[in-house]
Amino acid sequence: MSREKALKHGIELAEALNAKVVVIAVTEPLPVDYGPGHALGWIPTREEVDSFNAGRKAFAGRVLDDGRSMAEQIGTTAELLHIPDAH
């Protein structure tokens, strides 16, 4: 199921059940490979971490904006929540 279909289905279900709508976007942390003894791994620079985090925040923002728009189209409101650095 696509993200858009899942959002729409979840919001419609919550509305039908008179439940609170909460749209959650979870973004994973930057995968860092410290390697054995830190000699062979990859440790990102501050710029790489900042760039990655900005991209994840932008992605979460698009998902949450979609959720807000769909909720408004259905005639309800949604609480929006971004949980960064989680699985």
C-alpha cells in the first residue's frame, strides 16, 4: 500500500470511529559504521550528519503535510508528530 493510501485509509478509519487522528513520521538515524577498532569504519563529518538530518526532517515534513491535507479534506484535524533518530 502506498504512503498516500495508508494515510487516507487511517484517517478515514479514525474519523469513522470518532477517534483522534495522529500522523507520525519516524525517521531513522544516520547509519554509522565504526568498524572493528574504528580503523576500517566510516565516521561522518558534522556536515554529513547535518545534511542527513535536514533531509530526514524535510521528508518527515512532507509526510506530515500530506497527513494534515488529507485530514482537512475529510473534514477533521490531525495531530502531527515527527520522531527523529528512531526505528
